[in-house]
Amino acid sequence: MPMNSATVDFIIGVDTHKHSHTASIVDRNGAERHTITLATDAFGAKRLLQFARQHAPGTRLWAIEGSGSFGSGLTTFLLENAECVAEIDRPRRPARRNGAKSDELDATRAAREALSRPYLAQPRRRGMREAVRVLVRTRHGAVQAKSRAICHLKSLVVTAATPLRHQLHPLDTNALIVRCARLRTTTQQSIEHRGTVMALRATARRILALEAEANDLEAQIELWVREMAPELVGEPGIGPLTAAEILIAWSHPGRLRSEAAFAMLAGVAPIPASSGQVVRYRLNRHGDRALNCALHTIVLNRSTYHDETRQYVARRVAEGKSDREIRRCLKRYLARRLFKLLEGREMSA
């Protein structure tokens, strides 16, 4: 199926929600033809496809807003039925004095947004990629919860009674967690002391449980990432977690039209900021920030341990480049390298 809006007869924009989807059929001139709102269950998806076949015969393109969230089920259903689906960001709503907004208007805007774009991105693949994504996000939540629990544990130590605080304050973080997890109460202790000990023990055990959960998830992520793209993990400075973020954003061959599009997705495409005789570029603050963070981590790792990267950094420093400019250049080069590496092979479904 074509992925260029100029080659289709109709574009069907879909505004997705938790309980309902609203679709708007637009012809190649941007004129709205028909709209419909249906439930998000399997029966609603079948009715929506029948509606499209009836009112949009010929070649058609689905422009789905939120294809990875509320629209994921509909996207999967349409792809299984050989429909052409494009991933659309939330369209910009024009400034209107009357504040016009509705699901029908948003669906029409999504269709016209796809009509105005010369290139359209495919939805991200599900299967193993989706399995890795949910594990990565769950592990991230466990790590964040562990950090909050550690801060809470240390605050409990600060406000504890003097004997208990003096006993625990000299310990480092790891020793503190282990010590607090083994604390016990006795009937001879005051009620304040017993309450503080119970809070410290519960918080420490929560930290240990979250750490074990994160480690188990990381082990499974590494197993699947090595199965999906073993040569990616073999690259210098790339570990299983950074490789997972790269695979989640990239998804599959052909989704992104070029390495420049991948760099823009990663937020590492340089933005010209020249003026007069000064030629320079500034950092790109847009794009997938999780992917950008993964590339940044890889660059920092290579700048420390990779000989070729260290030689490049030394050469650029001698040329008068700042550390920020050097990292920007390295991330752009890394995006090019990884895109070519990934596009040269098929990923497991």
C-alpha cells in the first residue's frame, strides 16, 4: 500500500479516545465527505472498516492520531486487514475566536495533516518490540520508585530519635538499606521508636523488592534485545538498555525514510543558528527524548572508553570546539551509524 498521500483517493483521519473513535473521510482535495463515531471494541473496528470500504472506495490511507496508545488496537486491526496506516502526531488546532473543537474536527484535521505532508511515517511494530517497550517502561517505573523510596528512607533517618539516628547516620546507602531491612522492635521500646523502626524496615524492604524487580526485568530485556539485534549490542558503548530504547524508537526497516529523519526523531539533527559571518548550529530540543538520552549515554561512554572517539574529541578540542558542540557532532554521527546498521537487517517480529 502507498505511504504517500498524493497517491491515494481518500484519507481517513481518526481521532482516538479510550471509549470511542471518531473517523472523518476526506478526499484528495481536502473536502470532508463523511464522519462516524464508534466504540473501541472489536465490533466497532469492523464497522469502521466497513464504513470506509463503503464511502471511500479505491485506494485509501488511514491517518490515526495516537496509533501507539488509544489507537493501538485499531491500528493492529487495520494492518491485519491489509489497510495502509500512517502515524500522525496531534494536529495543530488553528486559533479561532469561537474556540471550535470537537472529535469530528480533530479527525478531519488529522486527515488534512496527512494530506499536507510529503512523507508519512508507518506505525511502530508490535510483537517483540512492544514486549521490550512495556518491560523498559515498567523497569523505569521501578527504578524511579526505588529512588523515591531511598529519599524517603534517608528522611526517616534524619527525623528519627537520637539513639537510632546516631546508629544509622554513618552508614552509606547500601549498608543503610540492608541494616534497616533487618531492624526489629521490642515491647521495651517506646511507641515512637517502634513506629519509626517499622517505617524504616518497610521502606528498606520495598527498596530491595524494587531493585530485584528492576534486575529481573533488565535480564529479560537483554535476552530479547540480543535476539532482535545482536550486532547492535556489539557496538562500542551500547548496552542492553540503550539498545532497547533505540529499537523501540526505530521499530522496523522502512518506517523512517532516511537517516536524517532518524536523527530528527532522536533530537540530534543540528538546527542552523548562523548570523552574519558566524556559522554555527544549536542543539535540537525536540524529538524522542528517551532515544536522545540513550544516544547521549552512548556518546559519554565512548568518549571515555573508546579510543577512536577519544581521538576525535581531542582533535575537535584542538580546533576550538566546545564540549557541547563535540557531543552534538558525535550524536549526529552515531544516529547515522545506527540507522545504517539497523536498516541493513530485518528485525524479529
